[in-house]
Amino acid sequence: MSNPIGYPVFRTADPVQALRVARQLVAAGDVRYAQVSVDVELRTVPDVLRIREALPDVWFGRRM
């Protein structure tokens, strides 16, 4: 048996570029049964503010 699930990995220091690539991947997939989650590590306050502006409903957590 095979597993039809794929986990693309894209690494960049630019959160805006990461968001663009994530949106392209979602658009290319079969979204009828899809579930998408993204794990992003933002290292600066300006990065957090840019992502918050682009995704106002996003959930933020803090790693210790």
C-alpha cells in the first residue's frame, strides 16, 4: 500500500516569500479533502507584524 500524503518543505529567511510559496502549493493541490497546516518560525517582531497583516486570522504561539 502507498501513502498519498506529501509533505513539501520550503526553507527561506523571507516570511513573505514563504507565504507566497505556501499559497502556490495550496492552489496546486486537490482541496476537496485537503487539510493544510503551516509551521513557521518568525525571528523578529517586524516579521510577526508583516505576517499578522497578511493573515489577520492566524494563530500565533511561542516556543520556549
